[in-house]
Amino acid sequence: MAKPVIAIIGRPNVGKSTLFNRLTGSQTALTEKQPGITRDRLYHEVKWAGREFTLIDTGGLDLQGTGEISAGVHQQVEMALKEADALLFVVDTRDGLTITDTEIAQVIRRVNKPVILAANKVEDFKKQAGLYEFFQLGLGEPIPVSAAEGLNTGDLLDQLVAALPYRPKEDEEPSLTIKVAVVGRPNVGKSSLVNALLGEKRVMVSHIPGTTRDAIDTYLTRAGQQYMLVDTAGIRRRSKINLPVEKYSVARSFKAIKRSHVVLVVIDALEKIAEQDKTIAGYAEKQGKACVLVVNKWDLVKQATLPFAEKVKQSFSFMPYAPVVFVSAKTIWRIDLLFETINEVFAQGNLRIPTSSLNNLIQEATQLNMPPSHKGKRLRIFYVTQNKVQPPTFLLFVNEPELMHFSYLRYLENQLRQAYGFNGTPLRFILRKRSKNIKEATFKVRADLK
């Protein structure tokens, strides 16, 4: 059975994200003095007193707010209210009871779920007089806390655990989770694609660039396989980034790439492929991640896919192994194919080749095409073994690493790909000098040499 869920609810800037980070022991949520930073629902696992539950951080709820972003936040909060088993309502003791707090309390009462009221930003725990006005909300006794200082959060967690429904643990071990980061420039349809993969409107979608600010983790099980989808903020060129919030968002996007298994580089079919698209893909390649080039909004394009696919391949010539998948997040077109491709490139990134097969292949390759030489001295490859996956990494014992030319290394890579596939994943090579000396010289050559 799924873990119990608790959703944090409150108006903007009462410290919900700070409390979320404190209770989860993470820095998952963005925190700034500027209200309205959190917009989507953020999830994180919490363990306390032998119990486990999922905590959801939501955007600040302003029932009188107008505009597309405000409406989107309201919708995300409503979905969190439906999903949660219990609610953590956060108020600000510095501001005191506000009309918005009262309006939110009315919404919460209609949901008819257990509610814990947290009075945040308490500076003096000996003086409780400032808490009395929150009894007017009719949601029980407020628990004083200071999320910023971490004060009294243990008592708060005790109350949260006590409000949870009991659910027995499953005996079966969960399947390996494939972590998928969805990245790209602003407004290429990343959030829409995540929603299409999930089959629900999990993250906010807007025509306004920069709507997504956090790297948002969402779990999904499909055909027995569990995935963690990470919707990220749009990554603009560094010179275009001005706001501190956007800098944090972009940093989280790059961090999401680092902790993923598969990276979906989303490209807008209606726009020309930009240098920033290549930069984003290049970062994923540098991190050794399996990649899929996803051309979104194809339902709005009236042309054959093959010529455009060739154009994409030319633009991303530094990663010719990456498959190109045309989709429409809006119409859910070819989403099934995208899942199949994710599974394939993940499996290819974990492919491990027996040492005997590797050495037979390399021996045949060197006989067909002699290794390079310099000043009468020829490179010799004595032995090859694979020492890592994600990405597949090969250790080559040679006489002189300096004799290896990047073009010959590319030739060996092509031979490996022809024999074993490795579709969607980069390959890495480490050249080590075989020496009688105890201290062996190590010389690394990157597989992405231009």
C-alpha cells in the first residue's frame, strides 16, 4: 500500500517551504522572502518515530488572487487536498490572524480530514499569548514552531504521525526506479510532457515562460516499472538569468540531470534548434547520462518526420547515439513510444559486456584497422575490460596512452556500438599504461572528443 500523505497548506510567505525543508531534512523547496516562489506540488519522504509518510509542499493559497499563475496554484492546492490523508495548516504568528487564513480554514473544514495547525515564526516560546487568536479558526490548538530555527518541530512531527492512518508495510521490495529528468529551454512543453507521461495534470502548465521553478519529483508505476519523473525549470543562457530565484531554479535543473538515469531533452518543433538546446544536451552528455531527444508539439507541424529528424541529428552531432522521438504532449501522441525508448536507453546504459567478448571484438577491430603510430612507434592494445555502467566505461591496457588518436578511439567506439548497441548512452574510455613498475600511469581520454 502507498505511504500516507500529508499536505502543507497556507497563504503565501508564511514559511511553508522552510518548514517543508526542515521536516524533510532537505533543501528540496525553494525559499525566498518574495512570496509566491512555490507553485507546483513538491513531494518528499519523511521518517519519524518508526512511521513513514509523504509530505507535500504547495504554493501559497490566495483565494482572492487573479491571473493564470494564481489559478494554477489554486488548482494544485485543490489536488493536494484531495490526495492527502491529513493536512498541515501553517499560519504566521508575526502577521497574526488574517482574512486569508480564515478563508483557507473554511476550505479545509469542507475537506473533512485531520488537520494540524502550525503557528510558525515564533520567537519566544515562553510567551503563548500571540497564539490565542488562532483558536478562532476552529481547527484545534496551534502548535508553536520556528521552521527557520528548527524549534519545536519534533513535537510537530509527533502530532503529524499521530494523525496518520495506519497502513501495513508491503512485504515485496519495490522495483528499481528509473529516474527521468525532463529538461530544456523555457516554454518548450516540459511540464505538459510530464503531465502526459503521468496521465494527469500533476504540474502547472502555462504559456508564461518560467512557470516551473522547482525541480519536481513525481513517482509513477507503469507496466510494473516504477519511474521518478523530474520536471525542471527552463534553462536559459547564463547571460539572460537575472533573478536569484531563477539562478536557484537553473541550479536545481542541473542537479536533477546529475541524479537522473535518463535525460529527456525537450525541443520545440515550432522553433529553430538553438545553441542553448545543444548546451543543455551537452551537459547531460558530459555527466554520462543516457539521453533521448524529444521533439514536442509535433501536432502543430505539417511535414514529414524524417527530414526534421535528420536536421536534429545534424544539430546534435556530438551525441549521434541519442534517439529522436516525435511527440505531442497536448494530444498524448506517441507517449507509449517515449516510454519504450526510456526503458531501452536505460537498459543500454546498464549493459555489461563479458571481458572475453570485448577482447575478441577489439582484436578483430585492430586487425581490420591498425592502431595509430608516431615516430615509428605503434599503439598496442593488450587487454580490455568494462569496469562501470551508467555510462558504460571501458578500461584499455596499452603500451603508450599518448599514441591513441581521438579518431581511432572513435573507431573503437563505433565498433562497440555496431556489435552491442549502446543506443542512447554515451561511452567512456580509460587508457592505462601497462608497466612493470608498481606505479602505473593512468591517462584518461574522453569519449566525446570533437
